[in-house]
Amino acid sequence: MFYNRTVRRLDKMLDDAINGEFEESDFTETELSRLEAKWKHFLSASQLSKEQLDQERQNIEGLVADISHQTRTPIANLKLYSALLEERLQKKGDALGEEQELLQEIIAQTEKLEFLVQSLTKMSRLESNMITVNPQKGKVAPFVIETVSQMQATAREKRRCLEVGEANGDCMALFDVKWTKEALGNILDNAVKYSYEDSTIQVSIREYELYAAVSVKNEGIGISEQESSKIFGRFYRSEKVLQKEGVGLGLYLAREILQRENGYIEVRSKEGNGAEFILYLWKG
């Protein structure tokens, strides 16, 4: 009898806790009253921790917004003044060749700073769940073709050929169009940067039982086996590519985005023989 009453009371304690309605009773059974007191203390501590986490999240959200806002104006001014200075130097002709080189370096570093701030803002918002990735059922081919089209100008400028192979136009998956384009764009950007001049980057779509796979395969320097496990880390950059533009956040962001869609990224590569990155989108 006492056992059944105790079990029923414990069951009610758990239900009340789940619903946020738990209150200590006036039961006199020593062991049960002691358990209720401990349970109340645990819930109070958990609620306090939740409130602290929510406050920290709000603080981070405010900090990220402040950084993004406060850096926007000085970066815009740097770009404006650089453009004005470049125009003046061009009017003076070739006599100022060294100054032109220094100016181009200022412009390049300003663009790098702008890209870094944008990447850090995206990373912070994703990690603190300020931005929610919202996967929706949709066709894979259209978003892939659009993302590749947006990279064509950069590929041509760097003398790379970007091609999309045949794909099943009806292939469906669950993905957030905006953020998955960001992930694929980062992969394509890396493929263009780290492939050889006059080489071809092949993009294709494969369909499996559980996933739709978007493959990006380049002809470039490749990735060593030792580095394959490191390349998705924040700010990781191989010593072989330190002279290339970039900050080491593209692959990290791509992986974070895919994970929030119940997908993942696989890399296949041998050093010196190019690399293939495959984005697996969950079909749901």
C-alpha cells in the first residue's frame, strides 16, 4: 500500500516537474519528504541555470550585433577612401607604381577584414542558435544550379571551368535553401581556390535511399590523410595554402549548416590528386 502510494507520488512529481508545476507536499513520510526537498532544490537550481544560459545567450546576441554594426561603418569608409585614392593615383599615371601596389594591398586587406567579420558573425549566430536553420522539402537540382551560376564569374576570373553534370531533376531532400547555398558556396569557393589553372571542377548530384548527395570534385593540390580530419576545424589552414586568400571558416560553417539539417559532409582526397567534397542532404 505504502509502496503504491509512493510510486504514484513520484510519478506525479515527475509530471509536475515536466509541466513546471512542482510543489512540495505536506507528506510526513521521512524518506519521501526528503526526496521531495532534494527534487525541489534540483529543479530550482536547474531553473536558475536555464535563466543564466538565456541571459548569456542574450548577451552574446547583443555582442555579435554590436560587433557587426560597429565594424560596418569603418570598413565601408576604408573601401570608400581606397577607391578615391585609387582614382587619384590612376590620374597621375605610372610614376606612382609602388604607391599603387601599396593601395591594392590596403584594398585586399580591407576586403579580407570585411569577409572575416561577416564569417565570424554567421558563425556566432549559428553557434548561439540566434539563427535557426529551417529545412524544407525541395528539389535539389535548382538550388545547386543557381549556386554554381553565382560562382561562374569567379571561376572564369581564376581560369577554372565549373561544370554541372547530369542530375535527376526530381531528386528531393530536406534543406534550408539560403543556408545550404551558403554551405555549397563555401565548398565551391575552396574548389576554385585550390585547383589548378585551366582545370575543371565537376559538380554532380547523386541520389541514395536516405540522402541526396551533392559532389564537388576538383583537380588540385589535394588533402593529405593527416589533414583530412582537421580541415573542418575553426580557422584551420594548411601550411601549403597560407598564401591563398581565406580565413579558415568556410568548411567549418558548411559542416555546421549540414549538421543542423541532419546531413553531413564527406571528403575524399589524396595529396596531389585533387579533392572531392560530398554534401549529404537528408531526404527525410
